Amino acid sequence: MPDSALSGGDVVLVTIVLAVSIAALAFAAYLARAVMAADQGTATMRDIARAVQEGAAAYLRRQFRTLSVFAVIVFLLLLVLPVADGGWGTRVGRALFFLVGALFSAMVGFIGMTLATRGNVRVAAAARSGGYRPAFRIAYRTGGIVGMITVGLGLFGAALALLLFDETAPVVLEGFGFGGALLAMFMRVGGGIFTKAADVGADLVGKVEAGIPEDDPRNAATIADNVGDNVGDCAGMAADLFESYAVTLVAALILGQVFFGSVGMVFPLTIAAIGVVASVVGILASNPGKGDASGLAPINRGFFASAVVSLVLVAVASFTVLPSVADVPDSVVSPQVLGFVSVLIGIVLAAAIQQLTGYFTETSRKPVKDVGRSSLTGPATVILSGISLGLESAVYAALLIGGAVYGAFLIGGGAALYAVALAGCGLLTTAGVIVSMDTFGPVSDNAQGIAEMSGDLDEEGARVLTDLDAVGNTTKAITKGIAIATAVLAATALFGSYNEQVRAALDGIDLGQAFSLVEPDNVVGALLGAAVVFLFSGLAISAVSRAAGRVVFEVREQFRTRPGIMDFSERPDYGAVVDICTKDSLRELATPGLLAVLAPVAVGFGLGFGPLAAYLVGAIAAGTLMAVFLANSGGAWDNAKKMVEDGAYGGKGSEAHAATVIGDTVGDPFKDTAGPAINPLIKVMNLVALLIAPAVVSLSVGEDANDTVRVLIALGATLVIVGAVVVSKRRSVVVGGTETAETDSLTTSVR
């Protein structure tokens, strides 16, 4: 292995990277001051926004209290788990950086949610007084704040670990990535259940049964729906992309050290620092102009400006930071060319995924128009057309991602897995812009909801917010596609890291046929990996169904028992619905979380390190297809509904509208709960495999082999998973008041 200790020049470069990460946080503060200085609109707008702010903050505080228990348990386990190299100091560092990663992920989510709940009312006020361009600018720059915090904290943690731990930093960063990924998965699942339970319940009772608009203040689920947009789309997505950022850097540092020593660790951080600069350019370039053909034009301009800046600066870095001669004997090209072309592959993949996802989810493109047209024959054909669209789009997305991985493999030769990790780093050079695009969606959605509930907006202002919301739907779909691609590249690179970890733990023992796919136990491992993705998705969708059922019942009961709601003489009990969504989402967190963490443990200790490798392959393959299918089906159904609401096929109140609303309610848990949660799922499982690899190997082969202990660990993990699933399946939608919602401070705060 090449020398992996940092040289003096390496230390200087990493210190500069650390300074760039702090500059990213400073730019986020600059954007925050600009957003917070904007007008907040009327008193009614401010009151509604305050209710959303209080509900979202209360939910996240309760969620973090729940997750702190998991964090403490995992921290202690990481102290016990052995490391391949580094001793107790490295173990302690890994456990501490697990807490740092979890804390940073929580900070990204909480700050992102906080800024989004303040930006939404300012967007509504700007649409009311200034028109489209000021409203767009505030919405996008609110997202820019979240984007810069995401890249700033991710880069800061990775650079700090490298400076403090030098050669053992990759092992320490396993903890950092795991902390970010674990918390992001919980936030994705919990926030997704909350937002879609409220959204589905609000749509089914409000739009379909009562025939009132989406954000009508008479619907008791409206506040919960707006709260959910923030805790699911803003907090959840920000945490998701933070952990993608962190995990990709972790994989790149581990593999870089293996193939190129210290320079292999420093180069990914340099790429990430370049990404900060590129993201600043992209955010500033996204101002809407008078000549823009659509709302997506400035967003696309910012994205591609960021990509071009990244390519130029990465080309310079590749030929200055990396050596010209490869230390890897069978490397196809020099490290300099490998570095630049790998990053180029990642950036091109991001652009291709953006265009592909846009094609399948934009209202102006044929697939969504076909879904909208199918509403003329009822909800069944809407659902069938959306499912077929999602299945087809998943194939094309898989081909693009697979092509990127194979391209990196061809260019990388002996360092192919490092090339894959660098492609992931390249894709994330635009991370700041990607997060901006994503947060733009829920901020615009909330702004429209606040304006509609307040009634303080004229027709022109309402049109501005409708246009922004339509653009936001598309940007959310696009960023989900890019996030999926990022997850696959990161998971593939982590799989390579797992391979290196196993080889190091074997310490010269021949692998033999352990990784051969023709071995029956490895086939079983691959099937189990794919099966976990399906079970995880089913659990998430089922949780939304149960919680949404409670919301439907609550809203119906309020309409029945409070007749004054419909003539505005009586106010709905918003807090009751917020309370239902909060308690159900937090209660449902445990089962998917235990499945993600313990399934690799059961497979690894029960079947061995070979079947665990096959398990990861099965999970990555099935997860890629499932995530794209769920995201694009849901996005198409959502925009087909928007198309009908804008006047197509009879417009609002028509049978076509009712059909698309039903399609949208099916798609809600697809695109905003199960689909996005698969991204952190496959990375959590890869990281768990990486962390337990030395223990699995030591108990399987060599002098310390102990089949009894190994089987007991596997049985214990399996029993916990089975018990959690059984408990989850016993829950049912409670109708008729056999369970009563407890009234707490959250209920009081939103009434």
C-alpha cells in the first residue's frame, strides 16, 4: 500500500478545505439574513406560519428525544466492535464521530426545517406585493441556505477527522457516515409518515368528500399537511443529502487510502471543496430573468453553471493534486486522468438523471399528460398508468446509473472502486444546488397553502404561487432522482470498502469461493438483500395507511360534530390532527430502523461474510429499481393532479379531478415516504456491514472462530426483527374512538 500518512503539503491542503467548509457556513448565514429581512405579509399569514413553525419544531424535538436512545446504544456498540487497524484510540474516535455525524445530520434537518418555515410566509408575502421574481428568489435562496449548511457541515466533519486522525481517519469516518445515515433514515421515515398521513387524509376528506380546495382552512388536516411538508421534505431531504455527502466522502477516503495513500484521501476532499465554490456560483446564477421560458429555466441555469465550474476546477485539481504515474499496477490510466474522468462521469450522470426524471414527471411532457388523460376513465386507469410509468422509468434510470458505474470501472482498472467513489463525489459537487432545488418545492407549496388559508391574496398573486408550486413539484422529483443515483454510487463504493475490510481482517487467508455468486448461500444472501428492500417499503407504506386512516376519521368526525366549520362560524381542531400524525410517525419508526440495522447483522453472523456481500448486492440492485419506481410514479400522479386542477379535463370538482386526487394519494407514500427512505436504507446496511466485517470474519475463520457465538448473535438479531414486524402488523386503523389522542403542549400550540 502507498504511504498513507499525511505530508506537510497534504496538511496545508486539508486545512484550506476546512476553511472552505467554514466559508460555506458563512455564505449560508449571509443568505439567511437576506431571507429573514423580507416582509412577512399580513397578520393572518404570520399567524398561520407561526402555527406551522411551532408544529414542525415540536415534532422534531420529540423525534430527536426518541432517536437519542438509539444514538447512545449504537455509540456503546461501536466502542465494543473491533477495528481492522488502529486500536482503542481509533475505536473511541469512531464512536465519537458517530455522534458528530448524527448531530450534524440533525442540525442540517432542524436548521433546514426552521429556515423553510420562515421562508414560506415571506414567499407568500412577496407574491402578494412583488410578483413572481421576488417570490422565486426568496424560495430558492431559502433552499440555498439549507444547501450550503449541508455541504459545509459534511466537509467540515470529514476534513476535521482527517486532520485529527491522519492514517486512521477512514476508520473514524465510518462512524461519521453511519451517524449521518442512521439519523437521516429515521428522519426520512418519520417525516415521510407524518407528511403523507396528513396529506392523504386532507385530500381524501377535503377534496374528494367535502369538495373543498386543498388548503381550505375548514379542513382540520391543513396545518398538519403544511407541517409535514417541512419535517418530511425539508428536514428529511436535507439530512438525506447530508449523509449521502458524508458517506460518499467516507467511501472515497477509505478506497483512496488503499490505492493511492494520503493523496487518495486528500483528493476527494478537494473535490468537495470545489463543490462548495460551484454551489455558490449555481445559487447566485439562479435568479429568474424576464426572458426565461419557464420557472425551470433559472433553476437549470444554476445547476449547469455549477456543473461547468466544477468541471473546470476539478480538471485543475486533478493535474495538480494527483500524481502522474499510477502506483496501482493494472491501472488503465494515470491517476490524474482517472480523477478528472471519474468526476466528469458523476457530473454527467447528475445531468442525465435530471433530464430523465424531468421527462417522466413534468406536466408539459408526454408521460404525465398520458396519466392526466387516463383520468377520463376513472381512478383505476390513473393508478395503472402511473405504475407502468414508474416501472418503465426505473429501467432507464438503472441503465444510466449502471452505465456510470461501468464507465468508472473501465477507466479505473485496478482502482475501479475508487473511480466509482470519485464519480459519486463528482455528482455531489452540485450538492448545494441540488438541496436548493429540493427545498424550493416545499417552501413554495407551503407559501401557497398559507396564502390560500389566509385569503389575503389576489388572483395574480395566487397564480404566481401556483406556478411556483408546479415548478417545485418538478424540482422535488428531479432531486429525488439525483439522490437515488448518489445513494447507489455511495453504496457501490461502500461495498468496495467492505471488500477491502474483509481482506484486511482475513490477514492473508485465501478467500476461496467466498464471494462467488454460484455458491448457494450467496444466492440466498442476494435474495434476502432484495427482500429487505421490499419489506422496508411495505412497512413504510403500511404505516402511512394506518396513520392516514386515523386522520380521515378525525377530519370526518369534526365535519360531522361541528357543523359550523363549513360556514366558517366554528374553527377546526388543527392540533388533534397534528397530534395523531406526530404520535403515529414516531411510533412507526422502530420497525424499519431495526430492520435496516439488524438484517445485515443476522445475515453476516448467520451465513458468513460471503453471503453478506451478496446481500449488499441484492439490496443495492433492488433498492435502485424500487426507489426510482416509487419516486417517479408518485411524481407523475402528483403533477397529473396539478394539470387537471389547472383546468384540463374538467378542472377542479370534476370526475377526472377526483380520479387524479386518488392517484395522488396512492403516490404520496410512494414518492415522499418509502421511495426516499430507500436511499439511506441501502447506505445504512452497507455501513453496518462495513462496521461488523472484522467481527464476522474473526468469528468465522481462524483461531478465534466460534460458531456458537456467531449463531447466537444471528438468532438474537432475527428474533428482534421478527418481533418488531409482528408488533407493527398488529396495529390497525382505530375507528370509533377506541383510542383517544392525548392532548399535550403540541396540541395547545397549534389551536
